[in-house]
Amino acid sequence: MKDRKICILWIGAHPDDETQVGGTLAKFARSGHRVVICVVSKAEKGHMDIPPDELVKIRDKEMAEAAKILGAEYYGNLGLPDQEVFVTNELVHQLTEVMRQVSPDIVITHWERDYSPDHINTSIAVTHAVLTSQNPCYKTETPGHWVQRLYYADTSHGLDFEPDFWIDISDTIEIKLRAFAAHKSQMEWLGIGGRDPLETARVHARFRGIQANTMYAEAFRSTRRGQFVHAELGYAASLTTPP
């Protein structure tokens, strides 16, 4: 099974949230695995000056470019309003259909105690959808699919995130930052107060690298819902060692 190619699906609340796991996505893509990115919100409120209708198009284009840099496929945007992502039956249904269409072995999403309500609700809805995706009695257009593993990504804004494991991204840190920089509309937004978003991302990856005894790293938590989703199920023994 070591040579088997796998599929990883990242589901984030906004375009640019994939930066949390950009080094890992690039690492798997470079190894020949399939990487897919799905975004929940239009993120139309993410700029002080650009009108929402215009910003939606800009951010979608930026997301497509960032995915290309990472070596990932861009599934698309589910179209929910920014800062209005809630856990609803409709969202769970949409996410279930995404998982069944993509057929990922691994799903990664936000940590359920992330700083942003959009992130938190995306996390809860994704976890719900991982479970409904495997249930043949839960009907969508596409037949059921069993997600082998579910992981939650680190957040640069949460102070109490305790990782289960780390991924060495020393060889993909520059790809991660280049993909992040593709979100040009956000460099100004996230740089309010003189902050440098790219430097912040690099420093955070260095911090996790120090913890993992490597140069740069990204950190993750596995699901605690072992009776439903087994974090180390089947052929993929560990996300830390890509097949």
C-alpha cells in the first residue's frame, strides 16, 4: 500500500485559510497525491475599500491561483456569506456531496475552537458531513463515501492549540508563502497596523518547527470521535509519513 496514491481534501471557511496547511498540501502534491481545496464562504467582507460583489470575483480568482501554486485542484466556493457561516442542514448536505464527489482518503479542516466563528462552524459542519458521507441512508446526488481520516489544522490566532503531530514543511515553506501571497487582496487587509502577513506565517511555521525539531512545520490534531471516524484507520498509517 506504500505506493498507493491518496486524496486529501482541505475544506476552509475562506479563500486564504488553506495557508494554515499550505506546506502540507504542497508536500503531498509534490509526492504525486491528489490535493483538493474547497471553500465555504464567498469572503466578500474581507476588504475595506473593494465592493463585495467585486471582491467575490477577485478572491475566487486568487484562490484558484493559490491552489495552482500548491499543486492542488480548486473544487470551488459553496457561496455562503462571509461572517454568516452557520451549522445548518443545508451546509452539511452540501459538504457531504463535496466529500462524495471528491472521494478523499483524508479530510482536513479548521479546529473546532479556532478564533473565527466562520472557522468554528465550518469545522463542526465538516465533522458532521464526514459522518453523513459514509451513511448510505443519507441521500445526496452521489453515493456514500467513507473518509478514512479527519484532521484539524493549527490556527495562528489560538493560544491553546495542542497538536497531536507535526508535518515537516521545510522543503515546501516557500511554496506555502508564495501561494499565500497570491491572495493579493488580503495582504493589505491582513497587514493593517503594519503587520506583514507573510512574515507572520513564516514565524508561526518556524515556531512549530522548533517544537518538532525541524526548521519549519505545520501542526495538526486528530479527531477525538474514534467510535465514528478512526484517525489511524486502514492503509494510511500516518499523515506524517506520506505513502
